[in-house]
Amino acid sequence: MSFNPVLWIYSCIQWALDQLLSPTPPPPNARLSRPRIAIIGAGLTGVSAASHCVGHGFDVTLFEAGDENNLGGIWSRVNNTSGLQIHSIMYRFHPSVHWSRGYPDRQQIVSQITQLWRRYGLQERTKFNTRVTSVTQDRQGRWIINNPSNGRFDGVIPAIGTCGDPKMPHMENQEAFQGEVYHSSMLDGKTAQGKKVLIIGGGASAVEALEFVVHTGAAKTSVLARSDKWIIPRNAIVDCLLAFNIFGQETLLSWIPETLLKVFFYRDLEDLAPQRDGLFTETPMVNSDIFHQIRQHKAEWLRGDIVRFTQNGIIFNHRARGVPKGGPGRQEEVKGDMVIMATGFTRPSLSFLPKECFESPYEPPNWYLQTFPPEHVSICANNCTYVNAIGTVGNFHIGIYTRLLLVFLVDPLTRPSQYWMKKWIDMTEWIKAKAPTAAFDFFTYSELIYWFVFCIAINPFRWKWALFVFFGLGKALPMKVVRGEAEIRNGLGMKKEY
């Protein structure tokens, strides 16, 4: 393998970040302190959050509904041909992660999650085959997961993600189709070599299907998409620049990146760009290969509606650009040998949380910082309440959210009251009142960072925690201050904290 100076520099940067920012793993059989945290889900987010907790000396228990084969969450269940669409520099879900290339595949992602789980000794702190059905509080306000035999906890991090079981709809006359029908996540061991493949759907699952058909050498691919969706290049610089929109919505300047994408990326295929919906309204597809496949006449992107299956394909209603779903169009049979249902996944439910977390108008995603329900500041639903975004679900915000929860638990003067949590939600909705989507239905990574900075800056008692919250550094001094504050409160007969 030839020497690559860019990858070498990237590797050195990752090593430096690991040395500087990774919390120290606890020794075997270490007795960790309160607050004790229950983490629900052993996917990427759950494992990362747990490693931050134990690395800073706080006890955790991970609850995972599946067995050890489910370690890694959705990445443990997708195809081996699947990989990261955004650059791995935007997917550093923990400082200790070391990527060997820019766009790692499924196996390397699962390997990094597993290594992290083992490095921080989470094997003894993980309960597999334990589906969480209820989260309740005892009289002292400590959390019970399912029943008291699982222990009692000071904080809860639901980390169940946004992808549950595959959606596999049954369509009219589907049984008449003489070819193969698979979900986009169930393609291991299959091949599309020499076949005409029909992909139903145009979102992230379609990207997974496209990876498969390109990898296995399909003769031709037709993507049958019901709605127009922005497609952005698989380019770290472009993706980061788009995430710099701190307003988290369409603005008077949104036409600039949209025009640049049409001119330099879509080029002759501008008709495939959405006509009505702006770039900052929905999560875009990240794929650089589909346009190349179309220009090489190996693929086509068709806009319209599925009417029914036939023996040899699908009757498809072509719609012109701008015509809404179900609108008038031209019907024709699109022939194929294989149909891939890129219809996504069901969204895991947070219904195990207390019912007061879902009272309108402060139900998810309308929570404080989008993850803390106003009724319970000791709950942080990390990475499982967002709807659409430009950015990444696997970066340093996982650690920031986790450390914010820890700070709220150990330092009572930093905790936001229910009143001010709701006021922040109301303020954000007012700021984004003219956005084409609801305030929390779309955000960018820059907006998320702004939320964090505002959260720290607005309360002077949080300032001492800034380095810890953002980088995981400097916990000792603020903890010393907190202990001094606690002695004063206890001397005044106030409630004793941890």
C-alpha cells in the first residue's frame, strides 16, 4: 500500500485528539461514583455516552434489547456494502476513534464501536436482552428501569436512535412480480450482477441500495422516488460549509448554495433538484455516484408514484417537476428483475418515558436543547429526537450532551428550571417562526453548537464548567467549587446533593 500523506496527517490528528480529549478508562472492577446513569440502547450513541460517563468517574448501566450481536445499533444490522456517506472527520463519535480512511465501511464502524465498548470496560455494565418498557421514579426521585431489580439511577440517557425495524410495505399486485423483492438493509449474500434493479424510495435507504447495485454490477438501475430530495456531494468541505448555516433554516442567502449545487454538481441534471423545497428544509441525500451512473446511462431517476406491480416490473406514474405526490402524470411500465424497497425504518418509540414528557406543546422534538424534556432535566434523549438536519449524528455533540447531563446532576445551581426550559423552547420557535418547517423539525450543526454556547453563557454558574462540557477537560476545579457550595447549603439546612 502506497504512502498517503493526507491520511498520515489525518492519523496524526486523530492520535493527538485521543491523547488530549479521551477520558481515562477506569481500572477493572473500579467502584464508580454517583450520579449513576442508565443508558438505553447499546448503539453508537449509547456506547459513546457510556464511555464518557465512566471515563469521568460516574457509574452507568447500558440496557440493550438485543443480544451482543446488536452492539452498534443500526450499524450492526445493515449490509456489509454499506458505508459512511459523510467524511469520517464528521463522524468522530468519541475522541479515541481512529479511522483508517475517509469513508469507512460498516465493518470498520462496528469495530470502532466495539473497541470503545471494551476499552472502557462496558462489558460488565451492559445488560443485553433487556428491552426497556418503563422508566419511573421512586419517592426519592431516582429512576427505576423496568423494575427495582435493575437498580436505581440519578439520570437517564435514552439512546435508541431513529432507525428501528425495516419498513417493508406490501404494494398492490406485488405477489405477481416474478423477480426478487428485498429491503435495502437485507442485501448481504444477494447480487444484482447483470440485472435491472428498481429502487423504490429516494432517501438515505436509497443510498444504501445504490451502494449495493454499484458494488455488485447491476446492468441498469431505476430509482423510483415519490418526492424530490436535495442531493449533495460526498465531499467533506462542501458538507461542512452547508452545516455552517447557524440559523438552521432557509434564509435570504439560501439561494447561493442552492445555485452553486445546481451549477457545479447537478449541471445538466438540474431538473432533479427540488423546485419548491429549499436545501435547509429536509435532510439531503449524500451521494456523488448517482449522477455519474445517470450520465453513463447505467441509472435513471424517476419522479412519480407507484401504481402497482406487474409480472415484469412496476406500473409507475411519472410526474412533472413541481407536481405534488399523487398528482397527474403519465403511466408506464418500468421493467426490472429485482426490486429493492428503500423505504427506511420505523422510528423507535420513546413511550417508555413518563407520560408528562409528551404533553403538548412540549413534546419531542420540542424539548430543551431538543433532548431534555422540560418536566425532567435528568433525562437526556441523545440522538433520538431529531427529524431532519444537515450535519452529523456521530460527532462530538454526543459527549457534550452527556457532560451537560452530568453537570446538571452534580451541580444544582446549573440546572435549568422547567419554566426556563420552556421559555428557551418558546424563544427558539419565535426565532424560527418564518421557517418553512417547524422550529425543531430541521437544524444544522452550527445551530446546535449555538444552542450549547447559549446554554453555558446564559447561566454564570455554568461558566466554570465550560471546558468540561465542550472538551471533557478541567472537572476537578468546578467539582471543588460545587463541594464548597454544598457545604454551605448543608450548613443552612438545605437539601443534600450527591
